Amino acid sequence: MKLKVLTVMILSLFVLTGCQNQPSTHEQKIKTEQRNKTIRTNQKKWNKKLKNIKVLDQNEFKNAFVKIPNGYDDESTSLKNLKMAINI
């Protein structure tokens, strides 16, 4: 008899502890709403920071890059050919 009571109590403890670990849907909704609110506030802050950023004209960067000649091949291109491509 004691063994049956003990077994029932242990099984009921497992069932109760298993049910307690699952968050309720109401708690999940609250957490989701808080996360969404945080995301919205962060988006607003980010967009305010982006408004103050100066957009650079891309034409300023055209001269900063070296154009690689058409048909470029590492093995057959010599230093002389690369220097000629830079001078173009």
C-alpha cells in the first residue's frame, strides 16, 4: 500500500513540475508585445540617426579605384601590363 501511494505521489510530482515549466499564452503575448515595442523604439532611434547622415556622392570614389583590364589573367599578366592599365 505504501509503495502505491509513494508511486502515485512521485508520478503526480512529475506531472505537476512538467506543467509548471510551460509558460502561459498570456505571458507569451506580453513578452512578444514587449519585444515588438522595443523593436519599434529601436527602429525609430535608428531612423533618426540615419536622417543626420550625409550621403556622399559616388563620383568622388571613381578615381580611388583602379580599373582592371578586360581579360585579366593572373598568370599571364606582367607587371608592365598592369602599370600600363593604371596609366590609362
